[in-house]
Amino acid sequence: MSAQAPITASPASTGAIRHDWQQSELLALFELPFTELLHRAASVHRQHFDPAEVQVSTLLSVKTGGCPEDCAYCPQAQRYHTGVDAQKLMSTEAVLEKARQAKAAGASRFCMGAAWRSPKDRDIPKVAAMIREVKALGLETCATLGMLSAPQADALKSAGLDYYNHNLDTAPDFYGQIIHTREYQDRLDTLEHVRDAGMKTCCGGIVGLGESRAQRAGLLLALANLPAHPDSVPINRLVQVEGTPLHGTAELDPFEFVRTIAIARITMPHSMVRLSAGRESMSDELQALCFAAGANSIFYGEKLLTTGNPDVERDQALFARLGLRPMPVEPAMPAPGGTVHADIVEHNHACGRAA
Ligand code: SF4
């Protein structure tokens, strides 16, 4: 029988901000009885957020497919035969039209994703123009473009970019089985450039890649022990796409997914924990369990980059059944020492971003 964390009071249930989490603590949380873990996560959630509010983001792929990277889960990698055709960067006007639609549907944040290893310097002015125009609509802006240099991060910040998404994807000791074309340190470096430029970070990962429970704990440990907790933490559940190396991977137990959400909430109490890729295949009941475990952000809309996402009507019906409401752009509750920010974007292609 595995060791269990004590069911009585625990530092892990206080909701304090920490950057010194230990792998053994996270594993002990994973080993808790399911209902006890949910209770602890829900208690932390209530200390920092209104549990009836869920932040809603919309993600648009502004440049799809043809990516030179080899992320084993991703249908946009050009080396896999997934039927995703490479497209050019969308025009600013086309992006704006989608942003207006997202705002009309209730989104407070609009994320623009491009399947690049990293943007070329000549791409930055085009993306900057999109950012300026989307922000002028009154939406928060987010982008996920791959690796960024420090000058590129500064340029995007100057254009008005609020958030940058770049995921860690998985635990450091599993990473080499998933991606070979960039290093874990490359991801940490991009996150540092984003923080140094003064933007907020959106950073999470994907589970169900075939990783062990210890490696799921390792992903959460890497996120929770970053120099600053990401403002948004997308937790993606692998969407298996035929033609990618991970197609056919054993499905993750849904309760294990909920446990992962709960531990993200406990270890990063002020962050928006987002249900991202893989939500389309989740039952309403599983999504409700995730909200009970502290998830408080979703992607909204028909497409999550190249994979499907529950349609707006289904989400609105689920919110009504659960008594949830979209989080306003202006925060309803101040967080200690700052502001609770509505959150970003996602994808189940996981460009250092979520799939
Ligand atoms: S996840 Fe992003 S970086 Fe990786 S192959 Fe897909 S588009 Fe490229």
C-alpha cells in the first residue's frame, strides 16, 4: 500500500504561495483519497476566487501547420501525416473579424497562435499590428508563437500584448521522449524573456502522453517552482490525432486528470487553472468535477487550433446547469497583493503551448 498524506491539516491546504515544493509532497497529494484531495483544492480555490466564476478565452490559429518541430502529440508538425495543411499567416483584418465574433460570444481574452518554432524578426511587425487592433476592441490579448528572444518579447509587449503562452509540456525527465527539436531549457529561457518584458505568462502542459504519475507530479513541480507562478496554467488532456507518434497511447484515467487539476490548484493558488485541449471529449460530469477541483478557465469556441472544442451552446448550457458564470474582464475579486486576471488561450497542439 502506498504512503498517504495525512488527512488532517496540511501546509498543502493553506493556499500559501510557495516556490519550494518537493516531489514527495506532490506525490503525497496524488495519493490522497479522491474526495479529500478535492476538498483541499476547493478550499484553496475559495480563498482566492469566486468559485462560481469561470474565465472564458478564445483561441485562434493565425498560422496553421507546417511546423518544423517534432512534438510527438502535434498534428501541426510537418513531418507527421495528419492532413493538416500548412497555411500562411492570416491577414490582420481576418483576425479582427474573428476577434469581434469572440467578443460577441462573451470572450474576454483573445489568443493568437502560430505554428512556428519561433517567429522570424520580419514576422513581429505583422503580429504586433494584430495585437494592437485586437486590444483596441477591448479584449485582453495573448499570443503563442513559439520561442521568443528577449528583443522579440519586448516588441510584443510594446504592441500591447498582455499574455504570452509557452508551455513546459511535461516533466523534465519525460520531455526527451516527446520533443527532440528543442530543449527544456529553451522553454525556460522564453518564459524568462516574457517575464522580463513585463508580460504575464500562460504556462502549463499536457497529460496523457504516456507519462507516469511521478512525471505528472514532475510537470506540476516544474510549474509551481518557477520564479513566478504562471498567471494561467493550461492543463491539456492529450487529443490523439492519427498520424502523430502518440496516436494509440493508453488513455489517462479521468480521475487522474481531475487529481492533476486539483494539485495544480493547490500548488498555484492564485493562478487561473484552465481546461484546455481535450475538453471536447470530456463528459459534462467530468468537467464539473474539474471545476469542483479548482479549474476556473476554459477555451470557448468551435476550434482549439486544429482540434475541436465544445461549441458555445453546449458550454452555455453547462454553465447554466452548474450555476457558473463567465468571469468579467474586470476582476471581481482582488487577489492579495495584486489583481485576479482573467485568463488566456489554449490549444491541443501544444507548442510549448498546449495542444
Ligand atoms: S506543438 Fe507547436 S512547436 Fe510543437 S510541432 Fe506543434 S506547432 Fe510546432
